[in-house]
Amino acid sequence: MGRLERFADLLEKWNPRINLVSRNSLGDLWTRHIVDSVQVFHCAAPVGHWVDLGSGGGFPGLVVAILAHEAAPGLRVTLIESDQRKSTFLRTAARETGVTCEVLTQRIEAVAPQGADILSARALADLDTLLEFSARHLKPDGVALFPKGVTWEKECAAARERWNFQAQPITSKTDPDAVILKIEGVSRA
């Protein structure tokens, strides 16, 4: 809990300069961002290599690294963030909270394939685009975890035009209209 509190303090300190989360959601930082990310961590067995795409302010990637520090110390965590300022924040927050993770400051499309056992992305892109990233960075037997809002069923239907995949919707604990899509078996249609 101390590491998460330190992370929250850092985010509040850095947010006015970098806009890591919207000002409107900063007052609800714990529920809207941190607890929301904690639930993503618990949707898959945290083993092997976890890659978070478009990590931004550290959701869920840095929260995953913080939780893994004690709950899954063998988990390797990689955060991919193209914005240099946000990457600097992520490296600072990892150092200040005492957790280990790799931060890659590159575009997702330009990073070498990661071979992730678990892939996550929050508020990054539509499902079709996320599946394109999954095809590049996820192991064939890997699991993707994508928090999605009320339109998740429409996104799944649209993505099925180009992709084959199994999707298990897990109801969000922080928003009854949202889900975490647990996706496996991604291949082109």
C-alpha cells in the first residue's frame, strides 16, 4: 500500500506539468485509476513477461509492477510509452517506489516484438487496433487484458471482421457498465 501511495503522490505532483490523467479524474485517482488497474492485475496469472502498451501515467503498467514486486516477484514488466516526458515520469515513479520495470520510449509499432505472456492497454485504442498490436507483441498462447467501456460489444463485433479471437468479458468492479476483455487466440481472419 505504501508503494501505491507514493506513486499516487508522485502522479499528483507531476500531473499539472505533464497531464498524466485528466484534471477531472484526479480527485477520483484511487477508484478511477489505481483500483481500476489493480483489478486488471488480478485477471490473469501474473507470470512470465507482462507488457503494457501506451502506459501514459502508469495505468495499469506501473500499478502492475508495484503489485508484482510483492505478489509476483518473478514477473518481468515492460512499459511502452512514446512520449518522452511520460516515460521520464514512469522511470522516476518506478525508482521512487522501489520497483523494477523496463520503460521503452518508442512507438508501439516500432518496438521489437515483445513475446508477452500478458499484454495490457488501457484507454489506448479501439479493439481492432489493439488486436493488431497483440499480433505483434503477444505470444501465441498469451493473454491480452483490455479494459473497455459500454461499447465493448460493438468493438468486439467490428474486430471480428478482421480477427479471430476468444474474448471473456469480466465485469469491472469500478464501473458496472465496463468490462475487462480477457482475450486469447488472436489470429487474422
